[in-house]
Amino acid sequence: MASSSRLESDGDDEAEAEEEEVEHFDDFTLASSWERFISDIEAVCRQWMADGPKNLLKKDAREVSEDLYKVKSELKFSAKNYCMEYYFGNKNEGKVIDWNSTLHDLQLCFGVKEFLVIAPQSASGVVLDAPEASKLLSAVAIALSNCSCLWPAFVPVHVPSRKAYIGIQNMGTVFTRRFEADHIGSQVPVKLMHLEGLYELFVSKFAYSTLDFSMHLFKVHFTMKLTYRSLPHDDDVQGDDPNVTESEIDLGGDTHNRTQWDDDCPWSEWYSAEDPIKGFELVAIWSEKVVESSLEMAELENYSPDEAQNWILSPDMSSSLTDSSKGNRIGFASQLCLLLEALNMSFEAQFMEDFVSVENPGSDNLKSSMVIPPPTVIDRVLKELFHDGARFPDVAAAEHKTARAIKGAPLESLFAQFCLHSLWFGNCNIRAIAVIWIEFVREVRWCWEESQPLPLMPTTGPIDLSTCLINQKLHMLAICIERKRQLNEDFQDCIGSQDHSSPQIEEDSLDEDSSSIMQTPGENFDGKRDSSPATSDDSQHSENSVTIVSTKSENAEPTNLKPSDCIRRGSAGVAGPMMLLKSYQSMHAPFTQEAPLMTEDMHEERLQAVEAFGDSCNFSAQLEKEILASDMSAFKAANPDSVFEDFIRWHSPGDWESDDTKETGSSKSPAIEGSKADWPPQGRLSKRMSEHGNLWRKIWNDAPALPASEQKPVMDPNREGEKILHYLETVRPHQLLEQMVCTAFRASASTLNQTSYGGLKQMATKMDQLYITMTSALRPLQANPLSPGSETIEDIRRLCGVFEHVEKLLAIAASLHRKFLQAPRLSEAIFSDCCSFYFPRMGTSSSGDNAQKEFDKKQPVRAHERPVVSNMFTPPTANQSWRKVLSLGNLLNGHEPILREIIFSKRDKISGNHYAARTPTNYQEVETYRMYTCGTSNDLRVALSVVSCD
């Protein structure tokens, strides 16, 4: 056993010795560092080839552009570090060159699909030494040849600004393709500014230099891409500054010397927004064609872009669309954020005056950080709100269908306009709001004391309880002012009539009035003509004297009563076929006073009173006593011979029990109801109304016969008006700011909702979502008392970000709609791209790779849309033209292309296959010469690839 274990140990030692010999084996074929460098490149390339695109995507490949990815590996050679990157696509089908797609620079220059780039890890990232560049490229070429790889390899040379490359590609045959690219940054030869000169430059690469190129024909494949850019607008007026507040506007001059793009937009009354679309880039593409002479190229330079086969349009979007920093925020959203900060500070004082009072302990901090606009600005704001006859257009129809769910004031109301002015008053701080509110209430009191109509508020009811409480108060105050003014006018008319009229004239006029009142009941209260036989004889209504039919017997003759007993006043017409119980006359419905108007807090007080005293019938009647007494007085005046039962039959039919037996047994038809056979009506009061000491009957007995016009108003306008003013003057700051926030959001959204953006359904959906979000976020302001720094304020702060997002999209939609009125498809397609691009970016930070990308979506232009697009490129004016002499051709309405890209190519058939497998045919067509040029009149870049036989 010991000998066997010793043998095993000896065997293990020998194996370890052999492994050490293998590990220390020196391969003398890789003796130099350059050869080791080639071996390292070869190993990396073999690994990438073995993985393939799919596995590389799963590992550490990074996306460069659409369908282009890269992986990299770090290498070391001669004490220098290099980085080798492999660029590849997930799809290798299709053409090498496609003008419409976003290609890598090297793909565009040399027409390659996948390629390698090796460069030093230095600050410049290029090889400055020519021998080093050649040696580096040779190493890559040998490594690729060793692993039978056909990838082209490139090395950046010279300086980065030249974008110069040299490259090589093993084509798998006896042929090799070499690449070279360089750039001329200034002093481009005049000849190379024209197509003719570029054509001859390309021909010189394969033709004899002694030939006259203009006299010989060379078949060259040619394709061209021209890029045009519309000139920016000269928007340098003061109105373009979104940070200009009302206090900074020059009141003595005109702030708009030029027409702004958004002058007809609804928000232009409050601010001027930057056009989110600064301009357009138009790409005109000529498909590939064969050119045989330089003269043909000279003619092509005079062609109009309309002759290009394809037009592609892309908007130049403003960078502010994705910049969410506070300094660059514009529009309602930025001001709503400031208003929210004012709400957060409103809890620091009990009254609004405390924020501007000198005695307030915290006023020093407020004064130092919050500026109040000068008195001239305050006067201008008040003048706009309370100007005589000032009326804003009725835009109630423009409000969104769900706007009423937000408990604010309608856009066309006085309080909503006050809130919108407050957004732009100073910097919307709490002190500025306190100052403008105090002055606002003073103006409202002046309107009250002088009986002047309150602007922008209706003078009739009912009170809309779905609005905020301040709007309800102002609505009720406007009604009180109107009623107060009517009472004053009636009083003055009464005094004037007593001074200038005799008693005889008054009596005559009274007789005329009474007779006219008695003649009007030819029309019922419900607006239908009275068809009863008792009122069909026109001769009876033409008599001046009033007659009442006796109620004692059916054969009684009419008896003339005293004029004082029979004057009917305040009748609104006959109340259908109903007849009085004790007098053979039709019942008349009286004009009654309107029910007293109540705001939301008045309703709550009344409900609290009901809960405190119990919901008894007598107490309910007591609460309605004034209204009931007014109706009874009006009924007595319209029906002088009426009794309590008549009033019940008219006012509360449910409390009158008719004698159905007599009615069903009668053979009279409804057409002659009210005749002598049916009179007097048979029935009795209900048990409730028949009780002893019934309050209704007591009120009836005490009520005088007075028409509504002569009664004391049920609602005392003087008392209610003073109560409203007291509320406005003593409202708590946080209660005011809460209502201002709701109203400002609703009014701002309603203003934006008036924007015309055509048939952009996505924008309509965004507006619907905005209102739903606002309703949800603002609802806690209506229900629960707030505290500073509460979660509700944070929710509303996030709502401001959503509002800003929609506001920016709306500006894009409005701009597109105005520019593409005759091409709505383009506006819809571009806006859809904008929504897809900006939706995940708006309201987020600018960090991250995706946030750094610019909007680069493009849309093809159809044939019938070309005139619309062409008109956007208006001829440049003297101020807009920065060059007097145009150097390039192919002008578009006087605009030369800002970039001209051309691809020349020459193709030949070659044979011979040394490295790759043989093809079915002996000949294959290869692009032997290819030249890509890109530039303007100031610079030119040329990239050349040549196939040669090694």
C-alpha cells in the first residue's frame, strides 16, 4: 500500500512539472511587441465574430443610433493605450446608403455597414503621427486577414476638427479597398463649389490627367441630397421676454412693434410665448442617375428643388421644451407655481392687510424679498377690471365640458379675471396679491355705494353654487346693486310724479292701468290662449268698468262693485280654467317676488339652524314666512275676491281635496269647464291645512293685498350687500388664496382651451386628461382645511408640472396648425412625433443619455404638400441675408442649401477570387471608385474609397 501511494505521488509531481513547462513556453513567432499587438487584435476580433450581433447585444453593446450598436476593447502597444470599437447593426439587409435614415459618419462617407475604429486613448482621440497611423492600420489589417474577417477598419488622423480618416478593407479576393477622408475648413476653391468641378475631381481619380474631362464621356453614378433651412424670425421685441411682468411694462409706449406668431392665440393677452418651432429643415433628394459629362452636371446645378424625387421635412424645435429649470419656465404654469407659494405663506397672517402693514413683525422679510408694483400698474389693472362698460367676450361655450367640476369662477367672471391679473402682478408674491386684493375690494365697495353695475357679473339669478364662494358673493352683490338701483329709480320716479302730476291725472291713469290689467287675461299664465267660454267674448273685455258675478245663486245677475274693491293689480294672466270659490271669476296667477338668493355659506347656516331646532312643519313654515306672506299678498292683489282656499288651490294643489263624485257624475266636457253648471268648485282643505291655528291661515289673514311691485323686497339688498362686503374685507388669507388657486387653474386652462389647433386628436386627449387631473388634485382645497406644507400643496405643485407639459404641447399644436393650415396631415404627423418624443422628457431632469438627444424626427412631404412647405421658405430680407453673393445653385425661393451632399461612384466588373469561396458567376460588379462630398461654400469634406488589386 505504501509503494502504491508513493507511485501516485511521483505521477502527480511529473504532471505538475509538465504543466509548468507548458505555461513557460515561449512562442518565438511572436517575439516583437508589434506582433503581440496583432495577436491581441486578432483575439478580440475572433471573439466578436464568434459571439455575433445577437450575443453582443445581450452583453455590453451600446446603442449609437437607430439600428447601430458598438462594443469596445482596450489594447496596449508601445506604452500607449488604444481603444478598438466594433460598430454593427442588428439588420444587415437593404442598401448600404439610405439618405432617409440616420447613418454613422463613416457609413455615410464610405458606404460601409459594419466596421472597426481603432484610436489612441488620448485627449484628441486621433493619431497625429503619419508613420504611427500606417503601422496601426497595418496591424489591424493583418489581424483581420488572419481571422478571415472582411470588416473595414479605420484610424482617425490629423486633428479632430478635420474629421480625417484612413482605412482598409480586405474584400476576400485579390482586391483591397482603401479609404481616405479629409476636410477643407476655409478657402474652398471656387471650382469645387459647383457640381461641375466636383464631377471633374472624381473623374480625375481614375482617368488620365492629360485628358480634357469636358470633352470626354465617363459614366458616373450620381445622387445628391440638399438641405435647406428656413430663416429664423426677427423676434427681438420686448414682448418675447417671458419674464417681463406687469410692473416692468412701459405704460407709455407700444410693447409690440412687430407681429408676433401668437398674437391671435388666447394666451397673448397675458404673455408672449416663444415659438416652439424655430424653423424647418427641408431635405431634397435626387435619386441615383447616370451622368456622362461635366456639362450635364452644370445643367443639374440650375434645377429647382421641386424636381427632386423626395422631400423630407423636419422641424427645428426650441430647446426650452425639455428645459424644466425655473428660470426658463414660461406661461401660466410658472405663475401658478408662484401662486401656490403665496398660498403656502398665506397661513402666516390673519388678514390680508397684515402682509402690507408696517406693524406686522414679519413685514421686513416680506418687503426685502417681495416687490410690489408701482401705483401706475395697480391703476392700470383696476382700470381694466372696472372700466366703464368693460366686458370680456362671452367664452362660456369655450370652457371645457368638465370645467364646472373645478370649484372656481368661470373665465368670463370678475373674480376669474382678477386671478389672472394677479398671476402677472409683480412676481405673484403674497404681498403683491394682498395689495391688489385690498384695492380690488375698495373698487367693489365703490360700485356698491355708487350703485354702479359690477362689471363681468350677471345681475340676475340663480346663484351658481358649483363656483367658488367669492364668485357667488360677487354675483349676489351684483344682483343687490341692481335691485338697489331699481329701488332708487322707483323712489325718484315717485317723487317726480308727485311734484308734476295732479290727483285727477293720477286717478285717470290708475283707471287706465286697472282696465288694461283686466283686459290682459286673454292669455293664460302658462302662455296659452284662454279658451273658456267665460273669457271668449271680446266685448266683455273691452268694458272699462269691472263687474263681479254674484256667488249666491246660479241665476244671479252681475253686480257692480266699488272700484276700490275690484282693482286687480299684479296679474300675470289667467291661471288656466280655475275659478274662484266665492266669486264667479277666473283665477289669476300673480307676479310674485323671486325666492331669496342664497350663497353656499347661507345654505349651510340654514341647514345648521334646521338641525338645531328640529325639522318640524311649523318651523319650516316659519323659515318660509316672508316668502309665503309675499306670495299671499300678491295673490290677493291679483284676485280681490279670493279666499284662503283659492290660494291653497293655486299655491299648494296637494292640500286641496276635490269632490271627485260630483266631477265624475257630471256630463260636462272639459271644453266647457268653468261654466255655471260646474261652479262653484267642490272640495275641501287637507287635514294639515284644516288644523286649528294653522300658520298659513294666520299669515293669510295678516297679509295685505299688495302686488309684488309694491311689496317690501323679501331679500333686503342693502343688508345683504353690506354682509357681502364685510366678508370680502375680512376673508382669511388662506381662504382667499385657496379660492384663487382653484380659479386660476380653471381660468388658465379655459384660456388655453380656446386655442385653435385643428384636428389634432392627441391634443384634445391631453386637454381632457389635464382637466381630470386638475379636478382630482384641487378637490381637497374644497373639502378639507389646509395647513402649510401639507401633502395637498405638494400634489398641486406636481399638478403645475403637468400643466406646464400640456401648455408646451399646446404651443406646439398651435404653431403647427398655423403653419400647416393647407397640409393638415403634416401637422398631425409632426405633432404625433413630438408627443412621442417629448412626453417622457417633459417635467423630468435633463440627466441621462436619452435626455441629451435632440428631436430628429422627419416626415416625407407628398406632392400636393410641396407648395405649402415651399411657402415657408420666404425670400430672405436685407436684414436676414448674411451674404450678398450666393455661391451654390439649386435655390429654393432665394435660399441656397445650407448643406450639399453628393455621392459619385464608378462600377466595374471584376473576376478572380483568391480568398473567399467562388461565386456562381465569374464576374461580379464592384464599386471600384466612390467619392462622398459634403459641404457649403465655406467648407468641403471629401471621402474617397478605391478598390485596387494587391
